[in-house]
Amino acid sequence: MACKYLDESWSPKFIVITAVKRHHTRFFQLKSPDNVPPGTVIDNEVCHPRHNDFYKCAHAAPIGTLRPVHYHVLLDEIGFPVYELQELVHSLSYVYQRGHSAISDVAPVRYARLLAAQMLEVISSDEMPKASRDGGSASSGWSPLQGLPKLHGNVCNSMFFC
């Protein structure tokens, strides 16, 4: 619908992937105390037999146990071959602007988390009733959508949240 708003004839294809970090799955090398190497993909045995899902260990974990990210493809209108999709996910782990090496998840997910945290700070300002900030109900009729800030023209087209 949003694409039609921009241009009636524009109908792009989408791919929707979830990235789950909070799970209890861990992977280890056979006969070795070391973590699996960065770039390891696990897409069989522990994954769903019919769904397109995989675990990706994109970064090194020098201390402790490496926690892989579980990616699950919910919608693929593009028709990515599995190997190319896994390569894309791996490549997106290296483009995070705040670091010089791979991160555990992909950069767009990390940027979305940063933006959400910054917007929460803006919305949680003095304009929000205290009961809403604390998780209670507010009787003033305040809506979070009313408090969204207008961005300055200098930052509208930039990744200011980086």
C-alpha cells in the first residue's frame, strides 16, 4: 500500500525475515573447546525440515560461548536461492557503522533497535503522563502518536541514530 502511495505502477517484491537472538541454542565444534568459526551457517539437522530457516554465527566470540542468531524466512517474493540469502545475511553483519568487525545480527536490525531506543527517549519525555511511563494507564487521553517529533531537515535523510 505504501508503494502505491509513492507510485501507482511500482510493485516491488519483498522478503521478510525474522532474526531471533533470545534462544537457548548453542553450537560447538566436535572434540574442541573452541567456538564455531565466524561465518558458520547451520541449516540442517536442528532446523525445520520444510521451512526456510537457519542459524548464523557471523561474529567471533573470544570470551564465552557464541550465541548464534536464528533467521526464519517468513515471506520470499524475490525467490532468493538459500545460499545467496545466507551470504546476504552474512554480508549485512559487516556493514555496521559503529564497529570494524562483524556483529552478531545484521546491521538493519541493529539500526532499528537504536532508532527505537532513541524514539522511546523522545516519547518518554515530560509530555507523557507519569502513569504511562510507569506502565499504568493514563486518564488524560494522551496518545504516543501525538508525541512523535518532527525531524529537522538536516537529519531527515540521514541515519542520525547511528
